[in-house]
Amino acid sequence: MPPTLASLVHHSALKLTVRAGEDRLDVPVRWAHVSELADPVPYMEGGELLLVTALKLDAEDPEAMSRYVKRLAGAGVVGIGFAVGVNYADIPEALLDAAREEGLPLLEVPRRTPFLAISKAVSAAIAADQYRSVTAGFAAQRELTRQALNDGPEGLLGALAAQVDGWAALYDASGAVVAAAPEWAGRRAARLTADVERLRERPAPASSVVGGPDHEDRVELHTLGTGRRPRAALAVGTGAPLGTAERYALHSAIALLTLTTERSRSLHAAEQRIGAAVLRMLLAGEPDHARAAAGDLYGDLLDAPFRVLVAEQAGAPAALGEVVEAAAARSGEAVLVVAGPERLVVLAPDDGAVVAACTRYANAREDGPDGATGTAGGTDDLAVGLSAPSGPTAAGGAYKQAEQALSVARRRGRVLVEHEQLAAGSVLPLLADDAVRAFADGLLRSLREHDETGRGDLVASLRAWLSRHGQWDAAAADLGVHRHTLRYRMRRVEEILGRSLDDPDVRMELWLALKATAGE
């Protein structure tokens, strides 16, 4: 630790005596400075022990000494060292009273102790403290490196938390917590997601401090990565600002985490080339060659059911790519990603975290920031097609499914369409055709005109009855009416339309008409 007034008082060679401010001797001393000016404050930075002989001070004037001491205390001077036996045989009472009133430590310096000896003692203590900090920093760096090599980022975070006597957390590119140490820190780190997201919008490298004296802890946030957009972020929470040794440990952790999270451009480009080659082999119906080319790069991805995701966006769907990487990193899933100028192709495990994360991202984007429907149909907006579960031998078919779903997403103005949805409800979008709408309006017009007279809710009743497949009790319960009332309304529908609801073709046409006019 740095020298304090107490350590100087206990220095056997200095022979200093405390004459005031005995309860404030534990304050650190940043330097020892000699000045005989009546007002040395303009030359002070704070943290100094001021050494004086009162050569130019009116040291016996109480008002002058009160102003003098107040000025020094306000400038951050931590104490006064007064040399006796030079200009004054003893410390003047006016200076003693002013120091005691202000609570500023006042040390008596004997004539045989030169000011130079005090300055040397402070300088030596500061140098020793810096040496200890540097040594501790190098030791911390070795320990952090060892933990990173043996246990990865999780081990490194644990070592860093111990070094700073606090906690540490790692965030992925999306701002989600990847790992934290100790374990309880994950909850604290999760509350800082918004702060991490704001930090990521700043040019890298970026850092910020969250919290302070009035909060449960002081948290430093740092981005990780060498590119324009950070690949991750580090949070370190402590009860007080970091010291020199802790700062060394933090900087070492940032460098090591950057190495573990930031792959070199050449390696990333090589993986992209391998991924593109593996994808071409799969689409060409050569799964065995694809497995041989992939080796262990994609784990068991090519031996289990997977889905193909195809995304398009002007300027490349970079944000979705970050979502894929972040979800894969958190879950440990192996994914194959091939990114082009405006297209992203992903092979991900069926029912896995990556597919779920992409679906959540697409749904949030489609809903918009305020819950309103998005505008995915714009030329600059994201559109995603997702295949049904498939295997390596049918990868070509899965790719076609994803492209078909992507095409439908574009036509419908959707962000994400799954191929399974096409088979489940592909007839409904056809109802938007003008001829179908005209037919529907004509078929239901007489019922709507009846309802406008206030003589019954025939359209709503018909919709409820058809949706319940003709089950009287269930449909009546949905409407909140007696089943006899519903039977009467359905007879009126038949009378007005001149058609029997027992005919399945009639029921089908009415249901499609209701669907085609559902927004009216």
C-alpha cells in the first residue's frame, strides 16, 4: 500500500511528532512538497504532505493561520510538516489551533531531520508500493493465463474475481451473460445488460463505470475485441476503485479474453471456406465427402437432425449472424455458418438453442420496438426462411424448403416463415385475392345486413359454430348464449342464405369467406 502519515510517523529515522489531527493519519501521501509561499495552493494537486518553516508566514496571527489551513485542506493537502528550531522554536499556537479546528494533521519536524529525508522516505515508499503492485500484477497475469489455458474463460473469471476481491462476468455479442464468478454474480451482471448494450454502440475499445458510493458496488465495463463491433464485454464489480495491482490484473484479463473470443481474420476466413465447401457437398448429395471435409469442426451436427436457415438482407444480415454466434457460444452447439454479401446460410441442430434464438429475434423484429407490426417486406429488411428438420442425405431438399419459406416471407412481408407453416396453412394467404374477397363479401352480405338491423349476431354465431365443428354446447359457451338460441340463429342463417349447413361444401365456403373478411 502507498505511504501514509502514520507510516511516516512510525519511521524511526524521521522522529516526527503528531501535534494535531491524530485521527486522520491513515490517509495516503502522494508526495512530500516543500513550499514557503503564503499561498501554495495553486501548485498543489492533492494528497501532498506540505513541509514548511513559516519563513514567509504570519504564523502567530490566528486569522491568517485559519485562512491558510482552510485553503490547504480545501486543496486536498493531507498534512503539514512544520520544522521547529529554524524560524520558530516551537509550532506557533495560532497554527496549532487552526490545524486542530480544521482536523488537518500537523507534524512536528525536529531540526536534525532535513526535509530531504522526508521526501526520500515518501519517494522510497511510493516506489516500493509500485514495485509490489507490478510484481503482484505479473503474478496475477501468470495465474490468469494458467486459468485461461486450463479452464477457459470461466477459470479466468474466477481468478480475476479473486484478484480484485469482487466479481467478474463475461457477456457475449448480444449482451447476454455467458459466465460469471462467483456464481451469485450472474444475477448482478444480468441487471447490467442495458448498460452493456449502450457500451457496444460506442467505438471500440470502450469502457464505462456503473455505480459508485451510493450503489451496492462499483462496476467497470470493458468491450472485448479488435474489430469495429466488439465481440464481447467484461464486467468487474468491486467495493472500491481498483488499485494498481488490480488494474494490472484487469488489463491482463482483457487481453486474454480478447485472445479467446476474437479469432484471427485468416482463421475465420479459412473456416468460412471450409463451411462453404461442406455446404456445397451436402447440397450436391455427397454427405460422406462433406463429413470428411468437415472433420471434427462441426461435431456431430452432420450426424443428427438439423435445420437449414436462409436469411437475406441488403448489406448482409450481420445482426442475425451475431445472434447465431452468441446462442451457439452459450449452448455449446455446433453450427455451420456461411455468410455472403447479402445472404446468410445456417445449419443448426433441430430443437436447439440457435434455432430458438433466431426465432425469438425474428419475432421481436417483426413486432417492432413498440409492439407494432414491423415492415419486413422493405428491400432493406431482413427475411428468413427455415426448413423442416432434415438429415445430411436430404440437405438439398431442406435448402430448397428454406428458400421456399424465404420467398413466402418476402411476399407476405414477414421476417421469418417456417416451411412447416406452409403446409399447415398455405391456403389462407390465397384468400387475399380480389376475386375471393368479392365472392366472400357477396356470400356474407345478406347476413351482415341482417346483423346491422340489430336482430341478431348471425355472422359471429356462424363463425363460432364453424370453429367448433358444429358442436352446439361449445359454440354456445363461446358466445355466452343458450344452445337453443344458437340453434335458432343457425336456422336463420340457412333461411337467409337458402343453403343447408349440413352440406360440407357450404360449411367450407362459409368458413373461407369468414377468413377472407376477418379483418373487416
